[in-house]
Amino acid sequence: MQNDLNQVDWRSFPVLEGVFQSGRLPEFLERCEQTCRELDELARSGDSRTAERARSAMTAYGHALQLISNLAATASQPADEPAR
């Protein structure tokens, strides 16, 4: 198991890095926001299984958006300043 963990490239986020490099972050965030609104509607109006899945997806989006925020903050720091 430890060997598998050593092979995981956990410091690389190719999709998000592509979004940052393309300058399309505002569009990406707008799309996330729209998806979250749709998920919220499903959480309110769907059957119990659909509502639970929508809430789980919104939680995952929240984690992803926090990751994006952290990556953006880290990217804007000078190279010699330690990450928070």
C-alpha cells in the first residue's frame, strides 16, 4: 500500500492547472456555480435518493472550490514565501 501511495502524483491537478493556464477560471467558476444551483434544486425537490446524491455532489464541489482557492493563493505567492 505504501508503494502505491508513493506513486500517486497528489501534487498535480492537470485539469485545474489547465483552467488556470488558459485564463478561463471565471468561466469555470461560473459553470460550477450554475451546477451547484441545479444541485440545490435537486436537493430540495428530488426524491430522498436524488436529494442525498445532490447534497453529496454539492459537498464535493465545495471541496473542489476550496482547492481552487488554495491553489490560486499559492500561485500568487512569491516563490520564496512559504505556502500557508
